[in-house]
Amino acid sequence: MDQDFLQQLYQDHTHTRHLVPASAMCHVAEAVLQLLFPPLSEKRYSSFAEFETHARSLQQKLEQILQGMADTLPEPPSRLAEAAVEALPQVHRMLLGDAEAINTGDPAAQSLEEVIRTYPGFKAVAFYRLAHVLHQLRIPLMPRVIAAYAHARTGIDIHPAATIGAYFCIDHGTGVVIGETTVIGNYVKVYQGVTLGAISVEKTMANIKRHPTIEDGVIIYAGATILGGSTVIGTRSIIGGNVWLTESVPPYSRVYHYPQIKVRQAPEPENVLNFSI
């Protein structure tokens, strides 16, 4: 490799503030989920004292990560780590509700344990709820690192700044995108390939609500795209598959896209040619 190029890279490294490894942030997030949900845990405990010690060690690891970015934080690392841990009971309650929503809404689900251990929709929402707490505490970078990690693991992209209510169900989930200023109510169900996005991605709109609002009890089927900060999907509406929406719909709406499909039956021709490629 060209020595001048390597020299320039070396200078960039020596003059760049040391960054906390993303792997450390993701490891803590994984460890917290294992603490909250025994079906995910790779560790077994011989006593409550051992369990309590492990829980406190996670707070210490989070604080160490925050120490490495202390100059960018709005409050001391110890206070932010404590506040994040204090939010875990609420996160746990919300995630149990999410798991129950998936278990109730999916005929293929056999138990809460199965949902927690195997469903990518649950895992994506779990990482989102952890990242959202950190976002609310105005901790920079770490929420996005966790969201990117969840995206890589599940194929589901949820911005940590999005607001998502209770009993949220993502079924299958691959390709779901939920943008930064999205607001989702309670008991909402989303299928694979759904996009809750912005009409425009101009940088000048960074501080403007540009993603839709989804009210309580809405179901959004596979492949639907809903765009725009002023777009509101009313309570208990159903948005059919492959629908493209950039305007609001009132409560209890049914919105469908009907493609024209033609089926023509023909008798089997004689001397059919079978090609092998």
C-alpha cells in the first residue's frame, strides 16, 4: 500500500478522538436483554447475590462506555447510567406486552418463550426500546449504534427517536422501516416490507416532523408505504398490502390496492419443449 496514503491515515488516527467501540455498546445491549428475559440468557445463577452482582456490573459497564464519551454528554456518565437502569422495569413491562401482542396475533406462535427467543420482530422492538431510553436521555451515537446492530440482526430498521406505544406487533418483519419522527399508538400491527417514511429527505427538514402518525389499533399489511409528517392513519384502520399513502385517512378506514390479475387456462399443447438451462 502506498506509504504516503498510510501516513495520511496514521495522521487521521492520531488526531481523531478515541471512540468507544461499537461492539462494546452492542454487547451491553445484548446483556441487558438477557438479564430481562431468561429465555435469552446464556448465563445461569446460583444465588440472588450473584444475579444482583451481575445486574450491577451491567450498569458499571454502561457507565464505562459513557465515560469514554463524557465530553459529549448532557449529564455526568454515572447519572445517565443510573437513569437508564431505572428505566428498565418500564422497558420490561412494555416488551412483555409486545411479546404478548405477537403471541396473540400470530396463529403460528406457540408460546411467549418462542416469541422472545425466535421472533425477529420482538428482537427488533426490544433493541428499539433500549435505544429509545438512551435517546431520551440525550446520549449521542449509542442509540444509533444499537439500532444499526438490530437492523443487521433482524432486517428491521427502527430509528431510536421514533415513538411507539404499547403492545406493538411486527409480524415476520423483514424490510420494515420506521423513520425518526414516526408516532405509533397502542395495539398496532405491522407486516413485512412496511415503510413509515418521509416524502422529502432534504436536510433542512431535520427538525420537522416528516414521518406519519399511526393511531391505536391500526393494521398495516405487507409492502405498504405510508409517507409524510402530516399523514395520520386513523384509529383501527386497515391498510392493505402494497398501498402507497401520502395523505391521512379517517378512523375505521379500509384502504386497499387491487392489482389486475388475469388467469387464462389453455389445453396442454402437444410436443411440449422442455429446455434445460
